[in-house]
Amino acid sequence: MNTIINIYCDESCHLLNDGQKAMVLGALWCFKLKAAKHNREIALLKSKYRLSPFFEIKWTKISSGKRDFYLDLVNYFFDQRTMGFRAWVIPDKTILAHDDYNQTHDDWYYKMYFYLLRNLISTERKYHVYLDIKDTRSRKKLQNLREVLSNANYDFSRQIIERIQHVHSHDIGLMQLVDLLTGAISYHARGFTSSSGKNDIVELIKERTGLSLTRNTLPGERKFNICIWRPDGGGMENA
């Protein structure tokens, strides 16, 4: 029970009326003891490519001039044995009927986060969960998420999920890395192919995983786990 796992979370196209069909939630995990090392090595990669230490790694910033840096960053992720990623893909937000379930879009959003994180949590470990900060109204829902996750794992004394909090992604290299991986899955899920640099990132992920990125992985897949959600319960075998 002494081993602490850090989980860094991000999302792409999560707003209901943002004009985008697909939505993706992503979670990157690593051992807390390794987090500082990973952040230093991500900073070194920036230095290698003459990027400012304050340069924020983001999927939206990928360009042909920074292509090799982003490819190296993806390879760095896959070369780390004690680091993994899980994506929860909602292919079509337009079919959601929140009123039928007496919920808001925000309520549903945190339910999806519950499904994203549930498979990553074991009663044999302790966890610190970090989400990119959105607004000042999110604190209560964040605590609700902790309660639901804790209760689902019989962690009534709150000893398994020790911490769940918002952070600023520009301060943490690992938060920026989850933005990159989540953005790649979202780009692919929305059927985009207009950016050669982004296409190269998606193809590298396919090559390193052997996945099409359009189907569920096995539930026990730890390195790169994908679940495609459907409102009728389809895809939940990997939930």
C-alpha cells in the first residue's frame, strides 16, 4: 500500500456545443517516485530542440517545424516501462439526451471520468489524481468524483485515493504529455487528416501500439488502453 501512482488527466472536445462530434478523455499514469525524473527528461527534450523551458506542449501547437520534437516525445512515452495511458472515447456527443437521465452535461462529464479512471485504480496501491483546471466552479464536482471513485473501490476511509485536485497544465510536463496523447486520439476519432505533422504522430502511435485506434483494447492492457463508449452500453466491456 506504500506505492503511490500519479494519474494525470485531460480531455479534448468535452463541451456540449463546441461543434465537434467526438470527445475524448485521457489519463496518463506513472509511479510518483518517477514523476520528477519524467518531468526533467521532458524538459531536456525541449532543450534538445532549442525550445524554451516555458514552452507548453500541446496538441494544438504541433507544426511541421516541431514535428521531430513531438515524435521524440511520443517515443519517450512508449520507451518508459512504468508509464501508461488510457483513453475513453465518445464517438458522437450529438446523440446525448441528458434530460432523459435527469442530468446536466457536467454531471455526465464526470460520470465519463469515473469510467475512465475506474480501471486504473487498484486496492493494492495509493493514488494522486490531477486534472487540468477548468474553472472555479469545478471544486465540488471534483470532490464528488473522488467520493464515487472511493466508494466504488470500498475506500471509505479515503486511503486509496489520497489526493484528487486541479492543477495548471503549463506547470507540469506530464500534464502536457497527456494533452498530446489525448489530442492524437481525438484527432483520429474525428476523422481529421489535414495536418501532416499530426498525421505523423497518429501513425507513430499506431506503429508503436499495433492498434487501429478505432476499437477497444483488452481490459487488462496497461500501456495503451482504449475504450470506445456507446450510450446503449456497447464498449463497456473495457469499462
